[in-house]
Amino acid sequence: RLKINEISPLKSRYEVPDVLIKNLPLRAQKETGILVLTCANEDCKLHITANPFQIELESKGETVLSVNTNGLLYFEHLQPPPQNRYITRSNGLKLKLDKFRQENQEDLGLWQEEFGSFLDIKANGPSSIGLDFSLHGCEHVYGIPEHAETLLLKNTSDDDAYRLFNLDVYGHKIHDKMGIYGSVPFLLAHKPNRTSGIFWLNSSETVVEINTKAVMEHVPSRSPPAITKQRVVPQTDVRWMSESGIIDVFLLMGPTPFDIFKQYAQLTGTQALPPLFSLGYHQCRWNYEDEQDVKTVDTGFDEHDIPYDVIWLDIEHTEGKRYFTWDKKKFQHPERMQELLKRKKRKLVVIIDPHIKVDPMYALYSQAKKKGYFVKNRKGQDFEGICWPGSSSYLDFTNPEVREWYADQFAFKSYKGSTDILFVWNDMNEPSVFKGAELTMQRDAVHHGNWEHREVHNLYGFYQQMATAEGLIKRSGGQKRPFVLTRSFFAGSQKYGAVWTGDNIAEWSYLKISIPMLLTISTAGISFCGADVGGFIGDPEPELLVRWYQAGAYQPFFRGHANIESKRREPWLFGDENTRIIREAIRERYTLLPYLYSLFYRAHTTAEPVMRPLWVEFPKEQETFGVEDEYMLGNALLVHPVIEQKATTVNVLLPGSDEVWYDFRRFRRLDYSGTLKIPVTLESIPVFQRGGSVVPLKTTVGRSTEWMTDISYELRVALDSKDFAVGELYLDDGHSFQYLHKKQFLHRKFTFHKNIFSSSCADEIGQYHTKCVVERVLILGVQKQPTSVTVSLQDGKDKEVVFTYDAKTSMLTLEKLLLNVGADWEIHIK
């Protein structure tokens, strides 16, 4: 961690609070020459030079990263207001600074800037900061979401820099580096032998310049000293610049991608373990009209045999866009509506935005006004802007007292008509201000602690989601996990719920760009992410909608959503054939839930991304470094969505020369790696299981996740070239914190080795009773038909197992096992 601040600033400069879960101890050091610090493990050294100021990070004799190599460190000091400052001209005449400016007409926007009719006054002048970093040997860099851009960050020397500034951008452009809804100032650099990271902890507007180039490097030689060798190596220079605050940066040394994820999570936290229902399918649109509409849509899923877990209500469900209320005509009996959903074991999500309608008769507004809980303008009055309700004030979520009060609004006695199946969607929390500069809050608006909005802008949505999640936990007496979806996010948002990519368009290009967008968000610590299936804006053609459902079924957050002007697009409205294919995609998602939930447990405990780029799993395979049209779901499944219209084939890269891959649906073994041309139909998208893995599945699906609690398991075992496989299953009650507080969970490990397939306990601390059984095991890659299969149980008894062998696919199927999922057992294959 490197912190740079003014020694004696005019006033305190903003330092980001509440994001870090762990503060690294700082060492103050006065030094005029060169200081060398050695890390505890001694294979990492820091060389710090005072003049010129530079830092080099060295690992095992190799320079990995250097700081201020190009001398671009800058730090604009806070200054007294112009009326208190004077300029002395060469003729000795002393003039006040503002008068001097007027005479020379040289105001360059340093003290005030105009955005149309908006004036941004900088009371203490410009306060920007910047620093450059050189990543040695690296030409592949990733991260810094959110942008509708490629997975690999691009060279910006001839183009716009990447901007991190949370904005409401309706139908955002593609391949544009402008800021959109979220910002995570975390960058990863990768080369075959090392991954490293830079976490720039600053919540003001930030821009990042990237310049990848070739440099000459001296190579140590054993030849006579007079002879030196040189070689050309890549180097990526990254320059960070922020409008305000201090320089507070963390250098993460890896060396593996998974080490980087753990190191970043040690700072900002891991992904919250979501309630199981939230991994099911979500049905949303702006807006379901009334209680009857909700009932009709809910019934439609049952009539068409399509599972789903959650129906969503957008802004029209409220009384005049007053959040925490219900439209008195359209939603007269919200509790009864929720009771009908609850009987079907389903949930409701409602939208709650941060802007509050200016209306003295609206209890939420009048309470907040009386308590002084709104953001102020520079004159000390409540800031007012236009949003969905018209004139609105904005809660100051940076204030802990406001967050606590806001959390209390979710109590059942406060939020009339809400029940324990109601969960929350935070939208418009960049914050969005219609008719504002860039459709957001003015930068000189004032927050708690007298901090200007420019300092905290990218944290606003982070804080609303934090307060909302806390409110849902509090209303359950601390017992139940919350579900909160947010549009705006920052580093650490993973601790509070899910994010989505925002207002996309129903076009093929947006389906295509959603994959690198989600991969980038995932590698920046936020595993629970998704894109609106079908595209929010416009009307998708049936083929596009089908392909989007097929992709979304294999992504972490799975929600269909549509604009108020879009035609209705429930899954059964596009003809019988398309309904059948969409049904199959959603049902595949539900059979996959045991695997997905286990992946989220790993994300929660070890910070492994659920959805990950190929290079993360294959860090030495250079052909994977730029792949963004396919990805790994966990370490076992490779998914290649179909993202081109009328595609009949796709080119799939199966990485790893020593890897074995299996078609996930047809079980066919593929013994060769590299790029393959795979034929596709509209029926499905290519999914491959990696040899050496075990994927737990459900044998059938129910109407929602809660209906599936006791449905039996199938274990899909894919053998590698050494006839080995390993996998795991995590199981708990799916909704409470009992897994944490009382260690009520099961964590099982499955291993195939030397023709024995066994189940053992992966974590002895966990205890959880379940009636659920493993009914079926499919073992892929069995080279010859066995003569017998027996299972050994804990009681020492052996029993014969019913099996079939398919020589064409080399698949062994074991059926009617009925082995308790929490028990130890061994299956012997002879």
C-alpha cells in the first residue's frame, strides 16, 4: 500500500472509508537516498528512491512493476479562495488573483467550470492527483469496469482514456471508454509466469491511460563483462488520474490469478453468499401493470412448464413514484399478492431508487427533511433535481446515521404491504439526475462531513446497496440473507449483493459485448453479475431472444427484462418452437443449480470468480489471453454462447494441450485441443466439461428452487488423461446465516482415482441434515466395460450397483444408487 498526501493541507483531503475490510499497517519513512524493503517471504523486494521518486517491485530478481517510471506523479495542493490570494506582477503591482484573472481573461476552468447552465465552483481550486505505473513484460491488461468494451484493455495513446465515473447512460454505446453505471478502479496485468494487480482506491472521477510498447531489456550474460545482450520485451504503462482525494494505491503481486483474487478480497471482501432462490430465473419488465397482471404472468410459467423464482415490479407499482408505497388502485392488496406467490414458493422484487419525491405529505420525505438527511447544495439548502417523481431530493447515504435510518424503513411495520418474500432492486443510484450535468448530481453538492460530491461520487450507489442489504437483514432479526440488485457499484459492492450491466439494447452486438463486460466485472471481485436477457431497449427478434436465454442460463445472474415501450416478451409469446427451446434453456439452468451454488460458496470463501476468462484457468496458454466469446463457469465448464445471427457453426477454442474435453450434452470425448469448428442449431449452445472434474446436478427440476430441495442428485464425472477427477458440492438451507453462525452446512468432496469413486467430507466443521440422495452417477471417458460395480457404505456393507455402458461415448451410467449426499461411500469399478 502506497499513500501520498499533502503534509499540511489547507483542510483534510478525502480518504475513501468503508470499502476496505482490512487496513494494512503503514510505515512512515523519512529517507533521502535509496531504501530497500524485503517482504516477509523474502522473494519480494521494494526499491524506493527518494529523488527522483521511484519505486521498483522485484520478485526473485525480476522487476515486476515500477512506480513513477515516467515521472508523471502529480498532486495539486488545496489553495485558499482567490479573494485571499494575490499575484505580484513584474512591475511590482500587487493584484488580487480574481481581478488579475478578469484583466487577462485567463480563467481556464481551474476554479469554476460551466456545464451548460450548471456552474461547478471549486472552493479550493483544482485538486487532482496522478501517478504512473510500468508493468514489465506485460502486454495483456484487464479490469477497471464498467465499460462496454473488450476484455483486453486497449492502448489509449491514440484514443480516449478509460473513464471511471458512474453515469446513467440509456442505451450506452458499444466499444466506448466513457464511464457508465459502475466503477471498480482495479486493474490486472498478466503474463505467462505472473499475474499482478493495481487497486487505486479513489472515488472521484478517474481516468486511466494505457500504453503498451516494446522496450529493450538488458540480459545478464556469462560472457566477458564487455559484452552485454539485449532483448525486446513488452511493457505496459498505466497512468491513473483522479479529480480529487489522495493517492492510495495497493500493488498486488500474485503471482497466480487466484492469488490476486484472494489478495484483492482480503482488502475489499468476498462475494456475499446469495440466497439460493436468487440463482434461479427472474422475470421483470417496466412494468407489470397490476396484481392481476402479476398473477397472470406467474400462472403462465406454470401453464408452460417453465420454472422461475422471482417476479419484479418497476417504478409504476408505487404511489406516484414514492418508494416504499403501493399504487392504491393497481396494487390494492400487496400482501395478498405476495401470499399467492409464497404459496408457490416464489419471491417478489421491487424497485427502490435513492431519489425521494419532494412532497411534504410523503412521510419518507418529511422525516428525512426534518432530520437533515438529504444531500445539500453549495448554499446549504437541500439539493433538488429532477427524476422519475419530478422534483426530488437525494438521501445522503455517505452518512452512517442516514444509512441506519434507511435500513429501518424496510421493517415490516414501516414498509406497509411488504412481507418476508419481498426483496429489493436499487436503480438510478449513480445518482441519476435528469437535466443535471451529464445526468448526475453537481460536483459541488455537499455531503455529510462537508465533503463535496466530487469526492464521493462513485461511492453513492455502493452506500445505497449497503444500507438496503442491512435493512433486509435487520427486518429478519439478522437471520436471513438479503438479495439486493444495484445498477451503480464500486470496489467492495460484492459484499452486498448483485449487479447488472444496465440499459442494454435488443441487438446482437449487445449480446456479444455482454460477455466481456461480465468477465471484467467478475475479475474485479463482483461474481454475482448478469445482463438483461433479450436487451432492455427495443424488441428482440425470436432468434436473438433464444440465444440470449441460452447464454444467460450459464451466467451468474439470470433475469429477463424489458422497457415500458417494448412489446411483451414472456418466454411463451414467440411460438411453440421458441417456447420449447427457451424452456429447455431455463430448465438446464435449474438442473445446474447445485454446481452454481457450490461455485458461489467458493466465491464467498476463497474469492474465486464464478464466471471467469479462459486465461484465469489456463494462465500459461497465450492463445487464451484475448478470448472473450467463451468463458469458464467455475473450473469445470467451458461455455461458448452463440452471438451471431443465423450461425450454423462456431469456432470454439478448447485450451490446454494435456486437457481432455467432453460435450456436456452428448458426452462425446474430444481428445484434441485447439480451435474446433463446431456445428450448431438453434436448440442449444456449445458447453464442454473439462476432464478431471465432477459436476453436481439435479436429476429433474421443480417450479422454483424451493420445490427442488429434496430432488435427487446426478454426479457428472469427466475423467482426464490419467483417469482422475475431483469435484465438490456445497449445501445448506439456502436462505439463512446458519451456515455461518452455527456451521449448518455440508461440504462434500468427490474423487475418482484408480477406479474408485468416493464421497468424503471436505470440511469437518459443517453439519447439516438432509434427506437428499445421489441417485445417478455418469462417468465419462471409461475406456472399457466393467465386469462389476459395487458400492461400500459407512456400515461396512457392500452392494451391487445397476450400471450400463455405452461403448460409443465411453460412458458408464450408475443408477438407482440412493446414496445419502451427506454420507461417506466408495464405488468400486472392476
